[in-house]
Amino acid sequence: MADQEMMSPAACGYGLLGLCCVSCLKGPCRISPFDDAGSAGLCGEDRDWIVAHNIVQRVALESLPAMAAFRNALERASLPGSRIETQRLDEMKDLLSPFSRKENASLGRLYPEKAFPSLHAMGYPSGSWIAVLLDTITEHPSMTRSAEANLVDALRLSAMALGAEALSREISSSTTGEMDVALPDSPFPLLLLISDESAVPDDSRESLLDEIEASCRDEVRTYRLPHAALLPSFARRVFDQWGAPVSMTKSIAVVASSSITWGLGALALGFSLISLPGYPIQGSLLVENYLTEVLKRKFGHAYLFIPPREDLCDRILGSLKP
């Protein structure tokens, strides 16, 4: 039995539900999960907005170092002797210009619309990532911002963070950024296991992924990825092989990471998602329903919430079946 509780040390119960808020100096606020649905923080925001806003705030903070690493990679590539074409570099630099609103060729190669229809259906921007990031961080007239709008922003920013990490790797290695991975001849659900090998070693995390891989590999084609930045290339490879976006294959990404952008990025790209540990969303039925049900109705893939005592392997194999 793959037991995810081995990765869940004692933590703040309010925080695990997403019901802590430190967005202004009126707080910090905590909303009790036992209060009525109309309860709110000192600023007047309800539990749905607080849970969703906590998510988009964390995604924005995690996106900043990804963008900074991308900028640094571009600066190194601009030095004499770089093997990256000047036009290609200029296209990438435009992604970080707060004034660039034009359609960007690098985006078209990274996230082509036919391969990532659900991402583009969310209103994926054609211009500057920095402009979108700044707009999201500073757009705080909360009474006009719905919880769902915050969640869409979080998914979109997570895809940008993954894209920035993918392009940084492409620049550093001077390769096309495409994965050479063997896929079945015809469309088939795939299982991707992703863990952060650059993070602090975590024996329980790796043990859990090993158990999932051993239990599922006879039932489903399984791939182990060391970094979520490989997901865009993997999804493009799926489309090139099968002519169908990964969102139509019922494929699942199991993401074991402390980074929320890795998992939400996988979800935005078209994978159903199991996150280890789980995300703090249970304090809001609206947020939980959007990620687990609304996305599934709209695009065919969703966040798969797994109760702590449910067997992960059984849930994965059950979700992969028609």
C-alpha cells in the first residue's frame, strides 16, 4: 500500500486547509472550518477568496526565481561565443520585457495551441510574462476578483514558471529542448512520476515514488522525470507522436515537490495531477470543486484529491481506466 501519510508531518490545521491569511496588516486571520459559509476575515474576504488568493500568491512568489534564473541564462547567452541564434535570443528576451505585448515566436514553439488547447483556453498571453506576473501581483481590488479568476491566474503563472525553467535549461545546454522518449504507437494513458532531485534529499518521498512505480508499471506505461521543466517537451512529444494533446490521453502526473508551480503547471499543460503533499484547498468547496470537477468538465483532466488513508496506487490505476 502506497501510504502518503509518510510524507505528511504535523502541521497547522488551518494552513493545511488554506484558511490562514496574511495578505494585509489587519491580520493575520484564520477562519474556522466549523464556522458558517458566510464567515470572513477582518478585511471582509470569505473563505473561497482566501484559499484561492493564498494559492496565487504562492505561485507568484515561486515564479519570481524562475524568471530570474531565465533572465540570468539569457544574460550569459548574450556574451560573445554563444551558440544561440541572435533572433532566438531576442524573442526570449521579449518574454521578460514588461513593455512587450506582441505575439512571441518562442511561446509558439514552447506551447503551441494545438498541443496545449486547455492552456490557451484559459487566455494564455501572447506577450510578456513579466507584464502578466506584475499585473497578477498588483491586481488586488479583491472585491472584483473572484476566487475562480485567482485560480486561473495561478494555473497560467505556473505554466509560465515551467516555461521559464524549460527555456533556461535549453539555453544552458544549447539544445532544442526536445525529449527523446519512447511512446506507445497509439494514444494511451501515461503515468509520469516527478520529484525534485535538486532539493534536500527526502527518503520518504523517493520511497513512495518507488512503490508507486513498482505497483503501476505492469498496468501503465510509466516515466520518471527529475524535473517538471521537462513536462512541456514531454507533452509536445506526445502531440508529435499521436497528433493529440496530452489532455485527451487521461495521462497523470504524480508530482512530489514542495513547489506548487510544478503541480499546477502540469495541470495547466493538460495532465491530471496528484500532488505529494496535497494542496491546501479543502477550506473552500468552491476552490476544491474548480480544481477537481470544473476543470474535468471543461478540459477532461483535473486535480485528483486523495484522502490520506486511500491507497495511491489503487486511485491512480482507477483514474487511468475509461
